[in-house]
Amino acid sequence: MKIGELSRKSGLSIDTLRFYEKIALIDRPARDGAGRRDYAPEVLEWIAFLDRLNATGMKQAERIRYAALRRQGNATLRTRREMIEAHRDAVAEHIAMLTASLELLDAKIETYREMEKDHDRHAS
């Protein structure tokens, strides 16, 4: 798959894909006879996974470390699992904090609705 097609399918710009190669988030692809990048189809799944890690707050340095471990193969399975478990724990903690904040906001909204009703009754 050429870089333009990968860009369209992944939603990442060509410049971003080249940057990802430069910082080793994605492997350097094979080159065709004309020297153009020729990505394997599996890179789309990897990019989607990297996007999820990014969306859930994993720092770029950690994503780069994870990618490096992945390239080392099965010898790093435990370390990668531990990284993902730690990240999952951080995501769960963040979700719990957001859920508590949402509940607080919902309660505040309900308080204001009740206050408005009281105000409207007394104003009539």
C-alpha cells in the first residue's frame, strides 16, 4: 500500500506517517522498484491501536517505547502486557474521576432546575 493510500485509510497526513517512521512508531516500509514506500496492510491495525493509546492519554515516549518492545518480538510480551495493564489502570482511574465529575454536574443542574421552579412560583 502506497503512502497516499495509507494516509487516506488511516486518516493521518503523509507528513505524520513520515514522522511516525522517523520516531519509530511505525516500521520503515519496504520500497517498490521505484523507491516508493510500500506498506504492509497490517500497518493499518497498528496505527489504529496507536491512535487508541494516544486517545486514552498514553504519552508519545511511552508509545515509542511500546513500539520498540513490539519490534523485539515475543521476548517482550510480559513487559508489553505490563505496560498495557498500567495504562488501562490509569484510563480506568481517569474514567472514574470523570464519572464522579459528571455526577456532580448532574446534581448541580438539578439544583438549578429546582431553584428556577421555586423562583418561577414566587414570581407569579
